[in-house]
Amino acid sequence: MKKFFETLANIWNIEELKNKILITLGMLLVYRFGAQVTLPGIDATKLHALSDQTDQGIGWLINVFTGGAFSQASIFALGIMPYISASIVVQLMGIAVPYLQKLQNDGESGRKKMNQITRWLTIGITLVQGPGYIYNLYKQLPPDAFLLGFDSFSFLFSSVLILTTGTVFAMWLGEKITDKGIGNGISLLIMVGIIAKLPMAFMQETQSRMVAGNGGPMMIVIEVIIWLLIIIACIFLTMAVRKIAVQYARRSVAGEYDAASVSGNRQWIPLKLNASGVMPIIFAQAIMFIPPVIAGLSSSDSAQTVTTMFSNIFGLEYNLVFALLIIIFSYFYTAITVPTNKMADDLKRSGGFIPGIKPGQETANFLDRVMSLITFPGSLFLAVIAVLPAIAVSLMGIQQGWAMFYGGTSLLILVSVAIDTIQQINAYLLNKQYDGLMKSGKNRKAIA
């Protein structure tokens, strides 16, 4: 505990890190306040039907991703999900569209152009989802909940405009957190929405277990222990790496003998077991939202079947499709984010090589083969963690709200984002410690 408080003190002493954390917390606070602001023209006291819709199933999941804004008919009701959907579309198109492929290879300038395309596509998706959300309000809420009239065009137009603005503002907050704050802004916005639902879900599970004959306090303790073990498993999944040995060629030195420089250095290339992080979960979840929305436009029997199947997030069919999508997106995202060819070229230019493997293309093929082999168990483990809520509900009788934190998307996002943020903070702390230990180093505080 003493070391923990010392770490907090060290964080506070680093001016740059302190400012980044304060900026991040401030922007997250703005986002949470915005999630409580109801759309103009809606009576906030008559949202009970909308809250009932989001008590379980896919409605609950959408509400979690938006931090409760969906059930509040908030200006942030669509949250950051349109941006996630736009990112998926742009990355998928990057495989087939030559122009986007060129942008991906253009470095920083290409990345900025692709970000701009993603932003415009986000606005387009929001303009499509906005009327759908308003139509859902018309179906769920009583007519007297609409202060501007049930069929008012002015309400529809203004609400869609506000929802679009809210999504763009949330996207801007996420990007500013990434640029000026600490951690990945978009992921942090999703994370705080999930955390906001955690206390209530645990309280509901506790009340359920306290009913006579339903397990009592001992069952709650068992559930918490299993939950902690699952968190540990998620941490191992996130942190696990496969080390590839790298040997650097010997080189001649003049003057004083230096054994390390003459004999060459052995280092490692750490290839992560789950190189794609939490993105396959987010991508797969975004795709799973699409079928029920499209099927809801039709009243045929087949459309109703699709709607029922994809609305039951604890059903067998839903989780099988969900797990398959996670595995597919794990390979896809790893392929586009781990540049094995570039790694091989950089290794060759620096005079390094993998023992037993020729530099150049053979090294790239070797790295690609290793990534494919370790991605398979990593993606399977990711898929198992993602479908744990359905297993917990069916085998242990856990409340659906608490089960969503017992594994699945919510827990993986919490663990992955927390680890990523902590690693960035640790980088600042290690850098500060390095400067302080070196006699010739410059103290950042003194410079400031």
C-alpha cells in the first residue's frame, strides 16, 4: 500500500503526466454529463418503457456501450458506435480499394486522410442510425412523452441533427484524449460507460442471491472468486508474448576492447499472443448489431427468426456466430496491424537476423507463419472469454446484468483498456526514473 501511494506521488510530480491525466478525466467527465442530457422535446420522466427495453438482451448491451445514454434518450444516445462501425468499414475497404491501400502506405499523411474519411463516414452512418433510434422511441414511449408532438417533423429533424452532433462531439473527445491525454480515447469512452453499469449489476446479483434457497452470501463469494480468476486469465491473454530470438552481426571496434560490441548482441522480437487486443470483440459486436436492425424492417417469418436469434445474446446461435466472427477478426486485424515485411526489412537494415533464417523475405515468411500459429490459440481463448456470460447464465444461474461483466465484451474491454493505460503511465514513470538515475541526465522538473 505504501508503494502504491508513492507511485501516485511520483505521477503527481511529473507535470506532463499529471496534465495528461487531468485532461483525460475532465473529458471523460464531460462525456458522462452529456450522457445524462435528454433530447429536447422528450419528457425525461416518461422513459420507463425505454429503460425496460434495455434491461436485458441486446438492448442492455447497446446501453452499456453508450454508458446508459441509450436508455436516457440522451444527446449521446448513439455513443461512439457509429465511429467504430465506420472504422470497420474503412479497414475492410482498405483491402480491396487501391486508393485506400495507397493511403495505408503513405505514412502519417495517409493516416490523416484515412481518419478524415472515417469521420465523414461516421456522420453518414449516424444520419442513418438517427432516424432508426427516433423510430424506436416512437414505438416504445407513450405519445405524451413527446413534448413537440408525436409526429412532429421538427422533432425528428432536430433530434437527428442533435444525435449526429453528439456522436461527432464524442468522436472529437476520444481523439483529443488520445492526442492530449493518456490512453486510447475511443476505448476509454467505452470503458467509462461499462464501469457506470458495474455497481448496479453487482447489487442486483447480490439481492438475487440473498433470496432464500438461491445460494446466499457463500454463492456471492464463489462468484467473485471465479470473476477474479477470469480477470487474471484475461490479463495473461493480453500480456502473453512469443519471443523470437534475434542475433546481431559481430562488428569490429577500434581502441578499448568491448566484448558486447565485438561478439554481437542477442535480443528478442516479442510477438503478442493476442496482437489485435480488444478490437476483434468490438468489431464483432458491431457486426452483430446489424442483422436485427435490417431484419426489423421486414415482417416476414424469416426476418422475425433472425431478429429473435440475434436479439438473444445468451442464445446458442448468437454466441456461435459471435465466436466465429471474433476468430475471423482476430486474424484480419492482426494481419493489418503486424507488418511482418516491414519488421524483416528493418531487421535486415540494422544488421540483425533470426538464427537459422535467411534475412529478407524468408524472415518475413517466418514471422508471418509464427503470427498465424500463435493467433489461432489466442483467438480461441478470446472467443471463449467472449461467450462466458452465456455459459454463466445457463450453468450458474447468474443474473444477466452481472453475467455481462463475468466475461465477454465488457470484461475484456475493461482489462485491455486498463492495461494499455497503465502501461502508458508506467512509460512516463520509467522515463522519469531513468533521467533521475543518470548523473548526466536532465531532470524534467528542473527544465520545466
